[in-house]
Amino acid sequence: MLSILIPSYNYDVVPLVTELKNQVDLLSIKYEILVQDDASNSDFNTRNQNINNLENCSFNLNEVNLGRGANRNYLANKSKYNWLLFIDCDMMPTSGDFIKNYISALKNSKLQVLYGGISYQNSKDFEGNLRYTYGKKREALAVEKRILKKNLGAQTSNLLITKNVFITNQFSNRVIEYGYEDTLFLFELESKNIEVKHIDNPLNHLNIETSHDFLKKTKLALKNLKVIIALQPELKNRIGVSKLYFKLKKWKLIFLVNTFYSVFEKKIYMNLISNNPSLFLFDVFKICYLCKLKN
């Protein structure tokens, strides 16, 4: 019935797999838990091999790095059940009924895709961290707010989808680098009238990277956004930073933005890696960096 698919990279996945297995074993359903490390060459992988000792669970390593989307495609093609539950390796259920909640939701026979949401534990250890601040304010949204964005209010870090829908709408093999691959995948489902149903069944995001590393990943994602929009031009008005970029371009203000960024780049960066980062300045950083790239 259920294939739980966990793409991983340089992470200890044993606690997550153990928790998921304990939950699903209580439900008396057919299942498998497949973990696929994307050639991380990590010391964690020695410990992750212990997953192979658990019934209905497996851990495998890619010989070469496939990329985030292709690794999910690979897991889906390996799976054997009709429902696929994608979970990122750095997540953890907030409730002992996490799997049960999804199974209960499937009583609605019309459902094809469900998204349970993301949450962040309150932690003084991460206060002042940009990734944590962003996640709490922009990602950990209530169902009512996620619904307003339709499919783009979801992520594949906690997504239940029928195998048939996924196999016929896989991640694009033309998107290799990091960033916005979820957005493209979910938008293309929406364009085919395949609706994501939003429910309250979150996973905690555990892996809080440094503000510096988060900014590096944001830059990579913005570079990849150019590729994504080339593949799906309709997305340019659905992604906030892209929509603003094309307005600035239309108004011939790109040069002005680049001039502003050349003067204030260092000050913006210093705020974002400080103990009190501004999400407004993070938005400014993103549009400035995108203008710089496009220019």
C-alpha cells in the first residue's frame, strides 16, 4: 500500500526511519521504507547501513550524484506500492499519529496528492539564525494560508502522492542543480488540474544550517530559477522574486537596483548573518542578486 521514500545526503537517517517504522507497524498495512543517499560519501552512511537490518526497510547509495529531482524519480521507480510518501531526510514527525493521519485521509477516494506541512520547534539555540527565522515565518504555515497558494503552497519534503500520478509527472531531467525544482514539479501538476490537498500533519525540520550556508544555497537556487522559468515561463508570475524582477525589467530599473546593491551589498549581508536578521532585507538580497544574475 505505502512506499515511504527518503532521499538523503550526508545525514543520519536512522532515527527518522526507526520512528516511521514504529508508527507504520502499528497499522497492519503493507509498506516499505526506501532511503537513497545521493553519493554523499558521508561518514553517516556507515551508520545508515543499519537500516538494512530492519524489516521492510532499505538503505542504498548512488554511485554518482543524480540531483534532488532525479533521486526522487529513482526512488519512485524502485517503489512497489501505489502510494508514495516523500519525506526529506532531515525531518521528524511531530506526532506519533503522523502515518495514521495520512492513512485516514485516504478514505477520500478522490485524493491524489496530499501535503502535511512543515514546522519548526521553538529553540533558543537557533534564535537569530536566518534559516530558522525564515522557516518559522515563511514555511511553517497553517493550512488556511497554504491553501491560498494552491499547489505552490506545498513542498515535496512531506508529500503523499499516488504512484501513477508521480510516474507520469516526474521531476524534469533538465533540472539538475539545486533550487525551485519542487516549484516546477508542483506547478506542472497544477497546470494539469492535479490538485494538492493541504492537511495539518506536519514534520519538524531539524537540520538548521548556518546563515552563511543558507545564503550560499539561496544564491544557487536563484541561479537555478533562470533554468526553471525557461522551462516553464508561466511560473515567472507565480514566484514572488521572479514576478518583481520582470516588473523591474519592464520599468527599466534593473540598473538602479544593481547600483543600489553595489553600494549596500556588504551591509545587507552583515545583517543577514547577524543575530537579528531581517526577512525584509533577505527579500531585498534575493531580488538584488537575481537582478545581478540576469544583468
